[in-house]
Amino acid sequence: MTDAEYVNIWMRPERPARGPKPVYSRAQITEAAIRIADAEGLEAATMRRIAADIGAGAMSLYRYVPSREDLVDLMADQVMGEIDVTGMPSGDWRADLTRYADGLRAMWMRHPWIASVQRSLPTFGPNQLLLIERLMGVLDAFVPIDENLDLVALLNSYVESTVREEISTARKVRRSGLSESEWMARSHSYVDRLVKSGEYPIFTKIVMEARQPHLSRDDQFRHGLQRVLDSITASLPSRD
């Protein structure tokens, strides 16, 4: 299929104009795929596995979802719908962006497979479109659309990079068979040696004086988020 022939999954009618009534729905298939991916990773959510989960024939699912790429698009859009943007913009842009960032992080933590979904181009599913309207609407009254895109990208980049690190660390800890505190404690003797060497004064200052590394994950996230929101504040025109 050439680019000119590409048909977005949301351009395809779910129910054909003719023929028997569909036995399954895209939503049912998508929900099964998400359940499997949450439990075992995105790679496990194959058409064969999904078909077994809902009691269908594997090949029959292609009548509803033509390709693996379409399935992943449906899954990603579905979980985006978990981010609550009801009532945005509320008039308090900082509160709105904080609420969105918290919701985005929570969604990623519930569905860590989303970190492996790479997109060069957006697919503009219904939930993604709702997010665009509500989230971009938060700053629309303050800045031109191009700057709005930049500021939202800044926020998204912070949340996603932070959560990717959280997910990666959680996986390493699970594989180690240790608790997170035990896993972190493995480096204590090496860090102590570096500090005592006197060769790394900035590193020593971080170890001895920095408060941030000792915060909980939630507090670390909120601390960094406030810095990002401060940067957005500095980019907004003065309202004096």
C-alpha cells in the first residue's frame, strides 16, 4: 500500500454496510489487547492471543482490525482516554496542566507498554483529538499556536522522560529480586569510596547536600513539574 492509499483506522467503518452483524467490536478487541499488554507486555498482545481471550478465531479478527499497526493505534488511543480533561480549560492554566501531567503519568504507570509505542506521526484518534482540544485550549488565550505547541511539547517531554525512567527502574528492581531500597543500597560502598577520594567535589556535594534524590517518586515528579510550569510562566506575556 502506498502512502497515497493509506487509510487511517478511524476512516474505516466499524460495521460494513452489508453482510451479517459483527460478532465482536473494535472496543472489545482493543480492551482484550490492553489487558494482555498490561500483564505481559505489548509483544504478547498478538491477534492469536487476543482471539483466544475473547473466544474468536485469530483470522476473523482481521475483519475488525486490518493490521497490527491499526491495533496498536487503537490501544494507544484507548488509554489516552483515561486522562481526565473534563472541564478544561478551567481558567487556571497552572492547575489544568498539573492535573493533565498527573493524569498522563498515572496512565503511563498503569500501561508501561506505552513507552515502547513509537510514533513519527500522530494518528488523531478520538481520544487524542479530545486531548488536543482540551490541553491546547488551556494556553490558547495566552500565546500563539506555534508557541502553544512548543510549551505543551515541553510539558509532555518532561512527563514522558520522567516516567520512562520510573518504568525502567521498576523493571530492573523486579529482575533483581530485591526491594527498591535494597537495590539502591548496593551502590553505597562504591559511592562512599568516591566521596572519600576527594576527587569529585560536585558529586560529593550532590551526595551530602542534595535533598531531591531522597524524595519519594511522587515528590520528585512534582518538584520537576513545578520547574517546568515555572518555565511556562516565564514564556507567557505579562498581564500587568
